[in-house]
Amino acid sequence: MAEQGTGQHGNDCTHEDKQQECQDKEGEGIHIACDDEEEFEDTSDPEELKKLYDDWSKNYEQDVGKMNYNAPRKVAEALAKIVTDKDADILDIGCCTGLVGQELYKVGYRNIDGIDISDECIKIAMAKNVYRKIVNEIIDPEKQMSFQSCSYDVVMLVGGGMFLDIKNLKEWLRLTKKDGFTIIGVMQSEYQNEKYAVPQTIEEYIDQGLATRVSKEIIPDYITGKPGVVEYLRPVIK
């Protein structure tokens, strides 16, 4: 585990003749990629993911900006309506270059931590001066994360659904306080794609008595004009 305290790939989608292709793919729930799409699509290998995002880091915000990536802002604004305590402790899962943290900060939250696998993305995120700390750590459903149980009011994943096994949800619930929220925000196309099994896994954990659903929200214009789905869950602490 590496931590930075307070303060995707080799062919970036920068050529005009490839940008529309990337946008079309993203709108269909396929992660942004260009010439090496086949190599990286749906990868969960930690080393590939690290390289993917290290290489993409400098162009990431420019690329997703062209795709009207509104998810960070919309989820942060929605959260502010239900978690009114701006001193809430928040963990941003797969924080990347800090777009979610930046939007959380804009709506008034100040106690924001992050976790990501990419050193280069973490550097960019920390430079925004909105995170208390960001931990560089592999997120694996077979491994316990290096955070104490019941340590966050909000544990949230926004936008990284394809690359993070949904079975990590059990661990995210462990980190969430009894009256807190575990939030998952993904593109609707990802949510509905059976190979990611997002709703199926959520229902499984609810049936197992690990979580309760507070609400589910469809967010329009999440990215590329397409909707997203945000699940608000609570852990069942026995």
C-alpha cells in the first residue's frame, strides 16, 4: 500500500478520426479506447490497469470532457441532498484524476479520501487539493482493503464499474458506517449488462442480509447523453 497525503493507454483518443469511435464505444458501455481497444477492453489485471491509467492520465480529463462526462457533478449534487453534513467522511473508490473529489468539494464536503491504482492519476488528483489522502492500492474482492471497518459515512464508486469487480461491494459495505451510504454509480448500459452482474450482485447481498437498498436513481445525461444508474445502499451491521 502506498499513500499520498494532503496537500489509458498508449494511444490517447486525441486524433479527430478516432474520437467519434471512442465516444460511440463509451456510449455503448465499452470503455474508451483507440488502436489498442482489444488489448485493454474489460481488463481486470492490476498491472494492465495501472499502465492503462498511467498512460492515459495526462489526456483523461480532456477525453472524457469531450464525451460530456457529467456523472461526477450529478452524483455529487445528488449526494448533497441526502447527506447534508459537510463534515461527513467520504471514500472515493477508483478516484482516478479526482473529478469526483473535485465535485464533492464544490458542494461543500471537506473530508474526502481516495483510492486508486495509478500513480500518475493520483498525482493529478492530489494537485487539486480536495483530498485529505489518496491510497494507492489494488482493489480485489479476495483481499481486505487497508481501511478500518465502519470508518466512512459515504463509500462511493462513480464511473469505474467495468474495471472493478462488483463483488468488491461486500468490502465497501464493511467500510461504511451503520447509518452511512455505499453508493454505486455506473452507466445504465453497464448496469444492464449481465456480464458485469451489478443488479444481480446487489440483490444477492441484500438477500444475504449484508445490505439494504435506500433508493435507486436514474440520472439522465450521465455521459455522452446516455443515462446512468446510481444505487444507494446501507450496510447491515450485526
